[in-house]
Amino acid sequence: METNLPDKLDDMINTLNARFFERDSEIEALLIAVLARQHILMIGPSGTAKSALVMELSKLIKGTDYFQWLLTRFSTPEELFGPLSLKDLEKGVYKRNTETKMPEAHLVFLDEIFKANSAILNSLLTILNERYFYNDGSPVKVPLMSVIGASNEYPEEGEGLDALFDRFLLRFEVDYIADDGNFISMMKHSGTDEPAPVMTLEELIQLQEMAERMVIQDDVYTALSKIRNELRDEGIRPSDRRFKQSLCVLKARALLQKRQSVLMEDLVILEHSLWETPDQKDAVSSIVRRHAQDAVIRMLETIQHEANEMLQKAAQDKSEEYGLEASEKMKRLKEDLNRLRAQYEDRSVEIEILLHKVNAMQQDIILSTMYGDGEAEKGPSGIFYRM
């Protein structure tokens, strides 16, 4: 990996977490969306710092053009895409002046996104999906990286906004601060200091390229297929396009974790992507999380199974030779657990618990082979050996 660039992502996360309380998941998701060049939707009541968070993010990336707008039922295309050029109009050319407007922005925040009316909807969909804006009938490539949409509520059925809703690969529900301590800290925080840029636009582009190069292991593809089938059993059918797009989100998460390949645990981000309606969220989350945790759980279960087998054999074969062999194997299992703990920091507690168990088992094996027949005594792991 290019030196220091992934560390700058940590700096951005730390800066934003210091300013916004109880927004860890949203901050991570915003960075994943930008790295993956995908769009993210934030649903929640007014006053939950949705726009402030995105604006602060844009300030941390020097050189980005940022556009923000509040949509209403009466919003016009001019507000988003720029006014018609009068000079060109005199020549019969129907061309917009897009300077400082959405077609020239890298990051865009659209508040009350579902208030978009038919007059602007088609152009908005084209920009979001194809990254083109048709000006005077000619397609113009836009520099857009991510659109962050916000709304106080989900779109209602029959409003014709299904296509717009589908353009947002990640969807998050944002609520008010829950913890009293965090609420008081938020009240005390003035938020007047301007954040210093952490990286440049060029560095962000390098990070996006790094994310694209991430390797996806075969077991991740297999898990995605299983998730797809399990979702179908629940009557949930994300499109093939959504599954395909999800790969870049998985890669971006792996980069954020400073890895060079996508692991099973990265699948967890898809609990915010694979549902179609809010009532499907819980089912999707349950299925996705089960597969995302499979990797760690499977490795821990395998290690515990091997340790149990060695301990049972040691209770029968009390030879010093086997004791040394089993102790050496236990040592390797502990090394595997230490590697897992470094790799999966968010799972360190359960890994630490098993590490203590394996330590105790190793001591039991040593005691079991040191002493032959005698009175039964309870070893450190709770297993009886003869003394």
C-alpha cells in the first residue's frame, strides 16, 4: 500500500468522531461510499447533523468541489444544474451554465431528496448512475464521486421514486443522540474551529484506485451467493446490479481496515445495502451478519475443537512424548489466536476468552503428562487429571 495514505483515512475518522457524537457507523459508511464512488442515503429527523457531517467531510479533502441543496416540490432544474446561458440562447443553443452547480461537484449533499419532482428527476438519475449530464443534448462527463441524499422519511409507494431510491447503494437511519453523556458533550462543544484538510483530492483519487485493486477471496463470493439465496427464501430480491455494485463497497471497507483483500467480516456493511423496503431491514441484517461473522466464528470453533481433542487424548496418553507434542501444538494454536486478535480487533474479547481457555488446556496437558496415576485433581481448564 502507498505509504501513509490509509493512515490519513484514520485521521479523517478521528477528526469527524471528535466533532460528531454517536455517528461512528455513519462516518465509516460515508468514507466507504466516497472510496467506492457510490451514493449513500441518510434517513432521519431534522437536527441530526446529516448535512453538517457531510460538509465537514468535504472540508477535510482539499481541492474538492462541494454542492449542497435543499429540494422542495417546487425546485427547478436551474437550482441544481445551473441557469440557461442567455448568450447561447440568443444563438438558439439550449445550454446551461453549470459553474458552482451539481454537474461540476465532486461531493453533493441533497437534502429532502425525495422532494425531487419530474422536472429534475431524469437528469438527476442520469448523473447518479451514468455520471453524465446532458447539456444541450450532448453528454458531459461529470466529476461526481458521491451523492449523499437525506430525507426525514422514506418515499411512499406510487410516488415514482423507486428508481431514485435504488440509486443509493448504502442506506442508513440516523437518530438523535441517545447517551446522556454524549448529549452533554455535544452541548458543550462549540464546533467553531474550522477543520484542517487531511488529504488532497489527488490523494483521495489514489485511495479510490487502491480500493479498486483489492482482492476478493473466493469464500466471500460463495458467501454472497448464499446470502442471495437466503434473502430469496425471505422474499427479498436485491437486483444483480446491486450485488455487483456491492463489491466496490466491500473493497472500500477492506481498504479502510488497512488490508489488501476483502474478508468475510467486510460483508457486514451490506446490511445497509441489500434491503428494498424498511420492513426488510431486520431480516437482511440477521442474514448478512451471520455470514459476516462466519469467518471468525469458524476459526475460533476449529481452534477450540483441536484444543479439546488434544486435551482428551492427553488424558488417555500420559506419555511425556505426547505431552511435548501436544504442548507444541497448543503453542501454535495460541499463535493463531494472537494473529486473529490483531486482525479482528473488533472481536478481541471473544478471541481473548478462547486464548485463556487454550492456555488453561495447555497447562492441563502438561500436568496430565507430568503425573501418572493418583488422586483426581481439577486442572486450570476445569478438566480432571490424575495426580
